[in-house]
Amino acid sequence: MLDATLTETDAQASLRRSEADTPSSLVMRFGTDAPLTLDAGPAIAPWQIAYQTYGELNADRSNAILICHALTGDQHVASTNPVTGKPGWWTLMVGPGKPIDTDRFFVICSNVLGGCLGTTGPASTNPETGRPYGLDLPVVTIADMVRAQAMLVTSLGIEQLFAVVGGSMGGMQALQWAASYPDRVFSTIAIATSYRHSSQNIAFHEVGRQAVMADPDWCGGRYLEAGRNPKKGLAVARMAAHITYMSDRSLHQKFGRNLQDRDALAFGFDADFQIESYLRHQGMTFVDRFDANSYLYVTRATDYFDLAADHGGVLANVFKGTKTRFCVLSFTSDWLYPTSESRAVVHALNAAGAPVSFVEIDSDRGHDSFLLDIPEQYRIVRGFLTGAARARGIAGPAAEDKP
């Protein structure tokens, strides 16, 4: 059964909790003189944002790329995660000689506002009470996440980012950056994303949140103070969400109706099928690295995302007059953020007169394709950044500069 596998050592729990306030990464702290005003109305101060950097910032500070992570990602895009000990979540894309080349670019990746790996979130200590924020933290939005990132970038002495890059929820942040700070973004790469969350996606997220809140160990959001953890509810939420990241074809090719460690049906409710065992494993490993309340906050942020809402419902108005260069990528089998969503963004950019490249990549691996080994994605991202770098006057590595 699922609950039998959801064990967590005291050391794991302690490490995960400590990362909320004292992350194993760089951290920028803002005092009461630099409050962060949220869309919900209140401002939070003091607050902090955890981040990692890779590569070197050039002399004129023109080669900085901000990478925005997806729903349950973190700042460790190309370095070891301190909680899981696993490699960064986009090492296929980011690093020396990779499409996002750290020999050429200065890469920044921060943990989102509302996250649980060092940026102020529900597991962080509320300075007014000395206890974890829990649900006392105001609900945050994608725009709030970007506002926090903008303050970080400013503190790093960077006036304009060469590029903002992200997939899924990270793509939402990339588009929000272009909308909120058009003069601070030279180029944008938005992958497997949308300009707003659909009702179907909101529905999936609501199922996950209700699973978390129905767990008796959730304790009304005060489980950290009670020394408990709503692991079962969070695991179920992760299982349901993970299904949306894959395609029917990829599930069938990987698992079919194959049985798990047995030759015949057991006529019970253990994991008869490999797909059941796989989903339980996904749920089990997720609860060791992620905070349940953070899951509520980041899913809510994506639900509230609607880039056109403040522009009369006309998406083209969002990008009117922008000089930012755009690259938009989608995948044929992504039914979470289907190509039609990306096309709507591209049509709006065309209507606004913005320079935009768009490619629908043929992949049978679903929404998670952007995290996987997809050579066409590498080629497109590398090519777009190379062209944008020439236009920006950013020199390439020594080998590239040779005739």
C-alpha cells in the first residue's frame, strides 16, 4: 500500500526544513526597507530569494540568462540538489558547451516565491511570529514571482537580461517577464507553456490540493509545528499531476498493462500493474523533497495566471510595442499545454509586431518532453540564443570565434 512506502528519516525531514530558511545555495535577503508588494495586497518584509549562478558575468553585464523553473523545480538547474542528492533538473540543457552554454552566458536560476528551497514560502519562518508562515503567507501569483526575481536581478547589478528561459510554469514566468519588464528582457524562450491556465488544468490542481488538505496530518496547514507531514495527501496529489505530464502513447510504450513483480492478478489493491507501482514511486520520492503547503501555493499561482486579464482580455495588447525577441516551442503530444496555447501566444506576438520564432516539436513523450533528451529542442534553443547573441553583440567562446 502507498502509506507503507512513505517513510522519511529524521535527517531527511530536518534537512528539508532547514533549506526553507538557510538554503544550500546563494541567497539574497531584503530587509524591512525593501518590502515585496504582492498582487493579493499585502507586502512582505523581510523576505529572501534563494538562487544559483553558473558561468561568468561579462564586463558590460550583457550576457545574463535567467532560467525560471517549473511547478516543483528549484534553483538547482545544473547542480546537485541538496535534499535529494540528485543532479540538477536541466543538466541536459545548461552547462559548458550545452545549448544554454555557461562558457558563454551567466546563468541565474532562483527558487520561486512560495517555494520551499530557500525563497520565502509557507515553510519559511514568519519574522512576526517566529513560526512557519503556513497559510499566513498571502497567496502569491506568477507576477509576484517575477517581481521578486526582478529585485534579485537588480541587486546583482544587471540592468537588462539577455534572455529569460522557462518551460511549463517557468514559461509562464518568462512571458510575464516580457510583459512586466519589456525593456529589461532582450529575448525570451517560452517552452511547453500557455498565456493562461485552462479550466481543465485548474481542475487537476484542485484535486491535488484537496488531497493534501484532506490528509489528517495537514493540521490546517500547521503540520510543521505539530511535527507531522501530510505525506499521503501530497503523494496522491503528485501521482495525479504526474499523469498529466505524460502522454497516452508514452504510458502505453513504457508500461502497457504489464504486471509488477507477479505473473498473475493478485485480486487485491496492491500495485498489480507497473504503472501503479511507478506512480506510487513518484509520490513517495516527491514527499521527501517538497513542502505540502508550497504545493498549494504554486499550483494556485498557476491557476490565477491569465496574462491578458489586465489588458482587456486581448493578448496582443500585452506585448504592444515590445522590442523583445521571442522563441516559442511546443510538443505535439503535450495535452497539458497543447500547441494551440502556444499558437495563441505567437498570434498575439505577430499582431503586436514582435519578432517571434515558433516550432512545434514532434514528440510522443508528453508535457515532460522539455525536460528530456530531445535533440531538436537543443538545436532550436542553441540556434536562437546564438542569433540573439550576435544581435546583442555578445562574443562567443574562443572556438566559435575562429574562422
